[in-house]
Amino acid sequence: MALSEQQVRHVARLARLALSDEEVAAFRTQLAEILDYAEQVGEVATQDVPPMTHPARPANVLRDDEPVDGLAPDEALAPAPAAEDGRFRVPRIVGDESAAGPAPADDGAWTSTGEERP
């Protein structure tokens, strides 16, 4: 498809490009080649091709969700630094909200024996 110099300058103006005469001549050839290629793509018979949202068929790459037995409570609590009454024991993070002033600077860590640090 042949393009005129005026058409190339119009496209350049729409793209807010300032082109020299040499650039207009170069782009005239390049744009004509691009439009010829687009015309070839438009000639492909697509009447019997269903629309698609992805170029490849999506597939579930995850394993089937099969129920399995979980850990027994004792097994789950075994690596915990502290446990109490079948639950994880953690440092208290919410203090008495009626107390004045900021909360003490406690890192909330436990010793290796599961005792709270002083």
C-alpha cells in the first residue's frame, strides 16, 4: 500500500512528532510495509475460529485437592517453644488499655525452656 508524504506527515502530527524530509521518506516506506503486513493478516479466514481469551489453553497445573490426615495435636505442638493445654503459648501483646503511658519495650521472646524472659 503506497502512502503519500501528506499521509505520513498527518500520522506524525497525530503522534506529535516533528519529522525531517529524510525521516518522512524513510517512514513512508516503513509504514507502507507495516500496512501491507496488516492487510495480509486481515486476509486470514477466521470465520470458523471461535474467539479466545488466551493463546494457549489454560490447564490446571496443581495437584488434585485430596483430603489427607493432618498432624496430631502433639505433633503440631512438638516444635513450639511453649505450649499450654494443647495450644501454642505466645507472649501477651495486648496490655491493659486503661493503663497510662506506652507499653513497655518487650520483645516478647521466650527462652529455650519456654519461659517468658524477665
